[in-house]
Amino acid sequence: MTRRALIVGVSGQDGAYLARLLVDKGYEVHGATRRTSGSPEARLEALGIVDAVRLHYLDLLEITNIRRVLERVAPDEVYNLAAQSFVSASFEQPLVTSDVNAMGALRLLESLREAGARARFYQASTSEMFGNIPIRPQTEETPFHPRSPYGFAKVFAHSATVNYREAYGMHASSGILFNHESPLRGAEFVTRKITTGLARLARGSEEPVALGNLDARRDWGFAGDYVEGMWRMLQQDAPGDYVLATGISTSVRSFVEHAARSFGWSVEWRGSGRDEQGVDARTGRRLVTIDPTFWRPAEVDHLLGNPAKAKAVLGWTPLVDVRGLAEMMAEADLRRLANAAVAA
Ligand code: NAP
Ligand code: GDD
């Protein structure tokens, strides 16, 4: 029998990759998206699956809306990928972030419980929950110390998922995912900001990429690999919590260097603090400058995940490393700019 999945947050990066995976697996894929003035379909179009996904309006702020969509779709699997997902913005919008990321997940869980639904549930938890905990690598057992409204709202949603599993026997799993990126990554996240900024420079722009903390370290993987892990969690007989990560952390500075190599530049760092600059070693051309407005009120310095449980239980392994990821994103941004120039 054809399985039916509901992806909440289908217009986002992960929503698009997960939709493609499930379409390829023969699922009937329903995607939920809130109404905005923009196109929720852009990423589905980019992956060539817009006609294969049935779209529904669903806002996690509105429980009656959630109930109706669940009733209409009657899914076998529900993936909650919806969130205000930009950590930086959560300092400016802590209440909205908590309403969507914390209460929104609870509204979804509660609606499933009330309906007596047997659907399996996936919650998009995050390595941001670990914050600045001085334990590395981080596993499913590592305590949380969130450093942002985004992080503490996600701890709430994670705890709710665990509790609904324990209290009501729901098949509710939580994926504690470390940073994962792709050519479809939002433009405000640091990896994409770097690859688009460098691509513009390669096409003749003279505007260096203005960045914040170059020394933050993240465990970066490819979103296409991570959605496979989400799906595998819901195929287990028992629900659980799983870390998905590569097990390698890289600084923002090194990510710049990896991406710059795709454009034929070798980055040399000059100066320090807010006067630091990244220049092309051969020509001295400025590629990166520092803008303190991108420093955060509380930073997460170093995230590094241990995906051993996911490897052992789910048989999950990430296939793309950080160099391959930087190259993939840089090439995609260059192609996009070249195509836009031809079309103009
Ligand atoms: P994303 O590109 O920002 O997508 C977020 C999605 O949530 C978008 O579809 C967005 O819709 C939707 N959304 C926001 N507010 C909503 C609301 N009130 N009601 C319904 N939908 C709403 O994020 P992503 O990178 O794909 O990440 C997917 C999930 O994984 C998020 O929950 C994120 O917090 C979590 N996560 C991501 C990473 C990562 O590195 N990417 C790591 C760990 C966890 P619009 O298009 O209308 O904005
Ligand atoms: N966005 C951004 N812009 N970040 C910068 C910049 C800049 O100009 N300069 C330095 N950084 C640093 C940030 O301070 C942070 O330490 C790091 O780069 C990564 O920032 P983001 O790419 O914005 O991602 P994030 O780690 O804060 O959050 C992402 O990963 C989480 C998982 O750990 C998001 O996808 C979250 O939704 C996700 O949960």
C-alpha cells in the first residue's frame, strides 16, 4: 500500500530534499507550508518535484489549521521541519521563535494525540541545544546548554517529543542534527553567504564578503545525506533520538578557504579582530572583511557530533565531506549567477 507522508515546513531546505527522497521512494507526499507573499515552491521546483507534492496551507501558530490538515491528509508519517530556523534572528524575535519552534511542535504533537493518530512523528531537533557545553564530541546523552532563544525553544520541543513517546506510547523520534547545508541553503546562513559572496566576486563584484566570528566551529554536512537519516528513524520498530553529524568540525575561516579554492583563490589572513581581512594571496584582492554586527549576543563556539548510534542502528553514513560540500555550493552559486546573466 502507498504510504502517505506529511512534511511540515516543505518549502525549506530540508523539506525540499526530504520531499524528493520520499517521492523517489514511492510515497504519496503532502507538503505543508504557511501562507506568505512569496513562492513556497521555489526549492521543490529546483529539485524538479513540484508536481509530485500536494501542498496544504498550515501555520504552526494555528491549532485548528493543524487539526484540519491532519484530518484531511491522514498521514502515516509526519515530519516536523518547520521553524524560525535562523539563530541570529531568534535574539531579535524570541517570542515568535518560541511560539513556532516550541509551542508549534507541541501543537502538532497534541493534535496527533487528540486525534488518536497512529502516524509516526519526526521532530527536527538540533545541535544548537548543546550550545556551549564543554563536552566533545556530543552524543544523544550529552546535556543541553542552549545559548539562544532558538536553542531553548528547540530544547522544549525535543523534551515534548520524548515525553509524548514515554507518556502516550507515540512513535515519536527526534533527530539531533548538526549543521547541514546545500545549494538550497537560505542565503543568510554562513556557508551560503560565503559561497554566494565569493561567486559574486568571481563574476566581477568588488564587494568582499562581510562576516562575523571566523573562529566558530561547526560540524557541517550535506542536507541530502541528512534527510535519509530522518526517514530511517521513522522506519525503526521503536522510536528514539539520534545524532546525525559527520564527526568532523571546521571553522568558518576554513570553510572560506575551502570555498575560495573552488574559484582558484588561496586565502591569506591579514590583521586581527575587526580589522582582519581575507585576501587572495596571489593578487592581494580583498575577499573577506569583518562586520561586528554579525557577532551574536551569546555564541556557540564549537559543535562536533558523534553519529555512532545512527551508524550502528540506522546504518546511516554521511557521504559528502566539508570540502565536497563547499565545492558543490560554490559551483552551484557560480552557475546560478551565470544563468541569471544569460537570462537578463
Ligand atoms: P528552513 O530552510 O529555514 O525551513 C524552515 C521551514 O519552516 C520553512 O518551510 C518555513 O516556511 C517553515 N516555517 C517557519 N515558520 C512556520 C510556521 N509558523 N508555520 C509553518 N511553517 C513554518 O530550515 P531547514 O534548514 O530546512 O531546517 C529544517 C528544520 O531542521 C528546522 O526546524 C531547523 O530548525 C532544523 N534544523 C536545521 C539544521 C540545519 O543545519 N539546516 C540543523 C538542525 C536542525 P517559509 O518558507 O514560509 O519560511
Ligand atoms: N549567519 C552568519 N552570518 N553566521 C556567521 C557569520 C555571518 O556573517 N559570520 C560568522 N558566523 C558564524 C555564526 O556566529 C555561527 O557561529 C556560525 O557562523 C554558523 O552560523 P549559521 O550558519 O547562521 O548557523 P548556526 O550554526 O547558527 O545555525 C544553523 O545550524 C543549527 C544546527 O547547529 C541553523 O541551521 C539552525 O537552524 C540549526 O539548528
